[in-house]
Amino acid sequence: MKPILLMCAIVLSVCAQTQTLDRIAATVDNDLILESELNAQVQFYALNNKIDPATPGLRAQVLQTMINEKLVVAKAIEDSVTVTDEEVQQQMDATIQQRIQQYGSEARLEEMYGMPLSRIKREFRDDLRKNLLAQRLQQQHLGNTTVGRFDVEDFFRTYKDSLPRVPQECELSEIGIAPKADDQAKAATRSRLKAILDSVRNGADFAAMAKRYSQDPGSAAQGGDLGFVRRGMFVKDFETAVFAMADGQISEIVETEHGLHIIQLVERRGDAVHARHILLRIERSKEGDEATIRLLDSLRTRALAGESFAELARKYSELRDNTIGGNIGTAEIDQVNPSFRPAIDTLKEGDISVPVKVPETTGYRYYIVWLRKRTPAHSMSLDQDYHKVEAIALNFKRTRDYQGWMEELKNQFYWQTRLTP
């Protein structure tokens, strides 16, 4: 387990703390770690890492990490480190939204933990504040750790035989275009959404209508709830609309690349908004697909004939990376979109794929992909992989510094393990 402060299972801990019969696993300064909390963290870690919770040594490892976290919290409180109520609230909103998406609905989350959402939030607010304090102190203490060229070279000489192999990597650029819907399909979809909008404005519950009609699989089950989202995360037309709204306002119909939306702004906090939406996708036609494929084929031909792929991406691509010429960057082959893999596997450096249909959350899009460079799997070397070695060396140094810091804190604050892990 990496020695880094993570608020990874607070909701599980909330559930654990409601148990009436419990034992103390450890004491740290004026705080306690209950056996139920330890068990919840072990289960959470095992689930996330796909290992057996009964793995020898895991329980002791998790308990020590929990002790370390509380030692840092004690130091943060002693050093008068602070976080704002807004920071706590934003982190809470993000965490709750993540759990709702994980379990499928707010009701399911409440069912899993046997308490209403309002109580879950009350229960873990203090724990969340402490975790944020500890994260801030850790960043202050370890955030400026650096390694120089000499450190990296010395690290490589010492550990080169145990460094992982570098997997195959590909440097890629892309152009993505969604097929355009015909006017008749768009008009029919707009008419259906207008009827939903009229119902909402006449008193129908927005969340209930979203659950019933929205075609966004990521939010429909949550009543269209998108949680708090910062500026820059939505597609352009959606973002322009939602950031122009007042709290409680319901938008007119908004068209984006995903379809047609109506939006309800629940709350705005500075540069973040909490919104709901109802999405209806516009059905694509065979003619629209064929036109998109023809366009991408022509762009591929032009790029292979010498035109700048980057300029073509800036002009035609509908993706966020169009402003940087469609450059995806370098990625390990296993991290590449699986829909691209069959096409990429057959390309030589400099080749551009034929149009590939790629499913997306709210429909599909066609892509062409330019394989700019392919690096075969190989043993790590300083010449070829200096920045990778540097990152590993830096993490090694931070881990060593963290462990040394923990020893200092163990001598500074009272702590005691009360259970045999």
C-alpha cells in the first residue's frame, strides 16, 4: 500500500461506525481506530486491488496505514493547518456523487448503509475535514521533494535489475466526427423533448422525468444529477448554457454533439455548478454515417498526400484535442481505446487508419488515427526512458522521506495498537 493519504473508504467507515458492539484496534493521540473501521478498510482495499481480504499481512498493512494517517492528522491539528468549509463541501459532494454512481442511485446508496444521505454526510464530515487537513500537511511536507540527474543515475545503477519492463507504446493523433442527424429526425426529437420541458414547467418533478426519459446512461438513474462539475469539463454548448443560468432555473432546449438537453441548475458555487439534465439522442441515419465515413476517408487521403494532419484536425475534428491538432500523446498499448486496437495493430509508423466506428456514452463517433511512432516493449534504460526512471526515483525518495517522517511522528505522539492484526 502506498504511503499516501487517501480518503478511500469513508462511506464504508460510516457504516462500520454505526455498529453498537466494537473493539478498539488502535489509539492515536486523542483518536481511535475501531475494529469495524479496520475491517471495512481491509475489505475496500482488497476489492479495489482484486485480492483476497485474508491475504497474510494485509490486515497489519492496512492498520499501519490508518495509524499513519491519524498521526498526520494529529500533526496537522498541532500545526494549525486549515481547510475551508467550501473545500470540505466540494470534496464531500464529489465523494457522494462517486458513490451514487458506483451503486446506481441515491436510494441504493442509502439502502446499502442503512441511513439517509443527510445522515451519511453528517457522519463523515469531520473525518473528511481531517483527511483534507492531513493531505494539505503532507503536500507541504513532501510536495517539494525533487531528484537531480545524479540521484536518478545512482538510483538506476542500484535498482536497474528490478525495474519493470516498459510495455509497447504508441504516439497517436486522431480526428473524430459524429454523424449528423437529418432535419426530420432532429425535429421529431426536439418535439418530444419540448413536451417533457412543458411538463416540467407545469410542475412535473425534474428528477422523476429524467429517470423516465433521459437517454444519458451515466445520470438517468440518478434523476439526471451530474453532481458538482467545474468549468471546462462540459462540452462547449452545454457549459455556455449552464453557466449562464441562475440557481433553480430550467433551460430552453440546448443542442450539443450528444443530442438535445434540458438543464436544471441546482446550485452554483464559484467556478463549479451542480446541475441535472435530461438528454434525448438524435437518431443517426445511414446516409449520415456514410457521409461521415466519406469525409474522414478524404481527410486521410489528404494527410497521406502531405497535408498537415494537425491542421486537418483543428479544422474538422469535433474532439477537445482539436486545438492541439488531435495529438493524443504517447500511451501504453493496453491503455489505448480498445476500439482502436485492431486498426492500430496493423499500422506502420506514419500510417493513418481507415475510419473506425467507436461507441461512446451517448452514441458513437467515427475516427481516423495516425500512428506517429511505435516503441516496442523493452527493458528500461536511462537513454531511452530517463523520465520514467526519474518518476520512479522520485516516488522512491518520497516514500523513504514519508517513512522517516512517520518515525518522527511516532516518537512525537502517543499511539498504541490494541489488536493483533
